[in-house]
Amino acid sequence: MKIDRHGKAKVLTPEEIGRLFTSGLTTVRDRTLGAVMLYTACRVSECVTLKIQDVYDSRTKVRPELNIRKGSTKGKLSTRTIPVLDELRHHLELYKPKVSRDSYLFPGRWGRGHLHEDYAALIFRRGCKLVDIEGASTHSCRRTALTLMSNARIPLRVIQQISGHRSLEQLQEYLDVEASQVRGAIAALSMLTPPSVSSNKNDLVDENHTELFTDF
């Protein structure tokens, strides 16, 4: 868990996400900002540099897919196209981005440039603090989305296409391992028990039952 900006960002639970979007992020813009990061698994830097035309068409309708431009990605590797889920569409339809000089989806102060990623991070941290979520940051949206896809057994190559990681090794660093998964993995080792051991255990139980019956 992330404490004082050190460590990995917390993976959010569905209950925490519910609290965050109902009581933590208090404006339509802030909820839309969080929704874009959560439902596309993008980085905060990629989120704040989205242009209006990357998300809305010429009639101001939400596109079926949004584009994260190559120039905004880490390492500027390639443009990513992400399908827009209904949950994200809901927020985007409520959000009415102001047309600014630079046409950013989340414009900066006085409509100049885009919202700074540090300020976006501050908005998110304040929202988490309001609803008592500790150890979370904007990276929590990305880690939560990628971990959920991994737990749903989506192939890592597909997740990598969405996340934009350079390698599978980098992607795996983002994925969280749940305690239940660790317990399940250890439980699977029971198949290593030799058949003879299992038989001896059964024989012992039978002998005990026989002795008890005889004594009675």
C-alpha cells in the first residue's frame, strides 16, 4: 500500500470505488477524470492530455472508442484505441467540456493548456481522503483496472495492448495478487501428496473406527 507517496498504489475494491464516485469526487469534472482513468486503465498524464476530438465526434456525441495519442503515451510508442464502456459513457455524457483554445478535454486554468497531472493527482487524493481510502493515488485506477482484467483471465498480451506497457515484465509489476489467490495456489499443492500417504490416512481412520466399535 502507498504511504506518504511511497510504495505501490492501492488496488481499489468495488465498495471503495462506489464511495469514491458518490462522495469523494464531488464535481462532474472530477468524476469524469476518475472514470477515464479507471475504465481505460490509462496513466494520469495520458488522461489530462486527451483532446475533445479524441473522445467526442463533431456532433459532440461520445465516440464508441477513444484515442490515446502516441505523443501522450509514455515512451511515445503508439496510439492506443480503447472501447468506451457504458459506465464511462455515462460520465462523459454528463460532462460538458468547455471548448478552450487548445481543445483539451480537461483544460487548465483560464482555459490554457491542459489540467496539470499533479493537480489531477491532488484532486484524486483529496477525494480518497474524504471517504477514508488510504494508500490510493491516480495509479490506483490503472492498477485496479489491469488487475481486474488479469483476474478475469484476460490474456496478458491483450492487457498489454490496452495498458501500453513496453513489455510483459513491466505489466506484471502492476498486477496485484490477492490473499485468496495465494491460499488457492498453496491448496493446489495437495495434489502432490503421494497416493500411499492418502491410503495410509484412510487405513488409520478405519482402524480407529474398528477399535472403537470393538471396545463398545
